[in-house]
Amino acid sequence: MYAEERQQAIAQLVADRGSVSVAELATEFVVTTETVRRDLSLLERAGLVRRVHGGAIPAGALASIESALTERDTANTRQKDQIARAALAQLPAGEATILIDAGSSTSRLAALLPTDRQLVVITHAVPVAARLAGLPHVSLHLLPGRVRPSTQAAVGADTVAALQRLRADIAFIGTNGISVAHGFSTPDLEEAATKRALVQAARRTVVLADASKFGTETAQRFAGLDEIDVVVTDEGADRAACAELTAHGLEVVVA
């Protein structure tokens, strides 16, 4: 079988089964796992499959799991505005270096940054950068990487490597889920790696999360409870869940 034929057959197999491991594909086509990984990389670049840890899923599979940023931005808008304003109170006094994650709440926070001091803002989120570009009081740094259409944020090895060289005063992070058992999580592997690097690059980390995120567990954990300093949420958040987070040493701010 020629490489092109094998790759077409792999794409069809992934589409039919929903998910296939590298080991399964190597056995199916009698090739090495390295060959399968190269095939999957080519197919991903062509938009035919999506690589995940240990295998592949159909290219559109995550779309049903992770709503587009424009859809998320219209959900719980009042609560997100309140959360953004409350999170802003966590900003250090005076000049500061700030990391801002992708997300609808963090994008709102970026729009509220004070104008009476010089700030260094580092972000991987295109919407955040667009809000801040050209402002005289903001020294804006846009992280490198591949921009994911669903979050409009850069992810990948280049993004993580750039963050590993940084040290910021504070990071404002979004999340898809919070639970005591699973910590802070997001559906996408590369998005989780970037969020993890953002958390590790900051002296203090603030998570912005509306009530719908509490009790939710998505596939990829990016931080444990002991790695986050503050969670800012809205009045709809479950009181028992908030108390559990407080018992684990987090500060919970209800906007």
C-alpha cells in the first residue's frame, strides 16, 4: 500500500470509529508507530483528523465538546462582567506584568485594565491583544504559536516554551471546569498545556469562572487546587462547592 492510500484509509477509519489509537493503526496497517504518527501529523495539517494523546479523533469532534468563543461570549454575560470587575481588584498596585489567558471573562477583564499606570501584558489570546493593541499605557506582548479557531488563542510547543522563560506578577486564567477531585480543567490537550504554563509563569494566579463551571470535569486538568490562589465567581455558584475550595486553601471571591 502506498503512503497516500494508507493515509486515506486511516482518515476513513478514524471517521468510522470516532477514535483510534496509534498502536491500533500500526497493527492494522503493519507499519511502525513512528510511521503512524507521521501520517497523523499530515492528516491533521490537512484538516482530516485531530491528534490527541496516543491516537486521533475526527477533526470536528472537539467542536461539539468545546463551544466556539463567539458562542461562549454571549452566555452569562452579566455574571462575566461582574466577575471581570471583581477579578480586577486582585491586580497588584503600581506597575505590573500581567498574563491574560484566552476566554470571554478574561477578555472582559482586559477591557477594564486601569489607564493610570504602566502595565506589561502578555497574552496568547488574539481577542485580548486586539483590545489592548496601541494603548499607550500597555506594553503588549503576543505569545507565539498556532492559533486555534475555537478559542482564537495560540497554543503549542512554541507558546509553552515562551511562557517557560517568563515570570509575571499575576495571571488571570479561564477554565472550563472546576472540581475538588479533578481540579481545573479544559477539553483540549494543547490548551491545557498552555494554561499550565501560564499558571507556572506567575507569582499569583486568579481563575475567573462563572457558576456553570463548578462541578464540571473536562478531559485535561491544567492545575490542581494547590496551584491556584484565587477563584472569582458569581452569586450563582454553589455555596458548598465554594466552601470546599476554601477548605483546600483557595480564596473564593463572589462578585
